[in-house]
Amino acid sequence: MFREIVLMDVVCLPEVRKQIRTYHNVSFIEWDVTNTAEQLYQNGLKGIDDLPESVPSVPGIGQDCGLVVSLNILSQLWVVPRAYASQRMRGLDEYAVDEWCGRIVATHYAYLQSLHCDVCLVADHEFVKRNSEGMVISRGSTVFGLELPRPDASWTWNIAPIGEASRAFSKDLTVGAWHIR
């Protein structure tokens, strides 16, 4: 239904590229929307323990862009950079790393809010762990406490039923969808 669709992610698997090629109006750009990966990698190579600040950007968003969809990445943007930093930068303070991860999430959300087109954000924002009797044993933010408005739609994703990741508990994610603009 759209004149042009641009998909974007850090990596595109060959089987996905093959599917994309079947559509004349769909293209793919390998891109780190946080702009942290390359600088983090370079810092790691040089033995520099600085965590680069996220400066979100998305190439190709012009004035004629009608819709941007941020799909299931808000709570994931920090995962690989944090793992890399933990492996390469051993002297980092955990609190400082958590703060950095939170800033990555917050700057992505602020970037989405700054766009001059419709934006659809779909993201998990809370986890809930339940014991075998279904009682909540813990819950918390998957977006480092980022204050999000009430979602336009919300649902529960039972990402790890009892027995999948643990025999002692299950894990649900609360997912929301927001129309920004």
C-alpha cells in the first residue's frame, strides 16, 4: 500500500534479504539507529573505557516520509552494546552502565517524538515473573524506567512459560503500541 518501504536493522539475514527482493518497493538498510556500535567497538579496540552517547539517526527520513514504525526494539537497543562493553571494558561501574543503557532507550524515544511524520511505537515496557502457582514474584521495567504514556493498545506476551527458561517461574512481557504525533 506504500510507495516505498525501507526496512532497517543492524543485521539482515540472507533469507530475509531474499524475501525483500520479491517486492519492488521494499529495500533494506543495515544501520545502527543508536549510532553507538561503531564508536563502542573502536573504544574497545583501543582499550578506552568510555561509553559513547547515543545520537539516534535514521537515514532517508525526509519530509515526504509518512510513517515510521519502531517495532520491538526499544527494550533491545542496549542489549548487545551492554554485552560488548561488559566483555571489553572490565572496569566499568554497573550503575554507570545501567545509566548509559537507560539513556540509549530515552534518546531513541525522544528521537521518535521529534520526527515530523506519524510514528508507531510497539515495544515491551514491563516484565512480570510468576511462580508455579501464578503469583507475581517480581516485576520491573524493560526500558530502564522510561516514563511512557498510556499505550493506545496493550497485551501480554508470555515469552517464557514455566519450564522454558526456568522450572521455578514464567516470564511475561507487557507490550504496548503507541501512535506518536
